Amino acid sequence: MNTERQVACPVCRGPSLFSPRNPWRPFCSERCRDVDLGAWASEGYRVATQAPADDAEDDKTPKH
């Protein structure tokens, strides 16, 4: 019985061995790991946020 798990590589979606025997896990190869690192380094990954409303700053200002 093989207890080592196969997962989809986050970059190429190919099979990747999720085991200590795979030094690049969860990636399938050093190349895919480097592609992912390059995307982070060039700010290719971003978290979407919603811009505050224009009047949001006015709400914080005390009114006299």
C-alpha cells in the first residue's frame, strides 16, 4: 500500500508527489518552484481588496 499522496502541481497542474522524497513539494519540479517564486518576486500574485468609499475619510473627521 502506497501512502504517498499525489497532488496537482500549483503551476503546471501535473501530478506531483507530496512526500519528503520530493524536495520541491508541492511543486512537481524545481522549474515549477522557480516559476512560482518569480511570480511572487515580480508581484504577480495580489490579494484583491475593495477601495474605500470617497466619503469614508470624511466620516472620521469630527463635525463641529
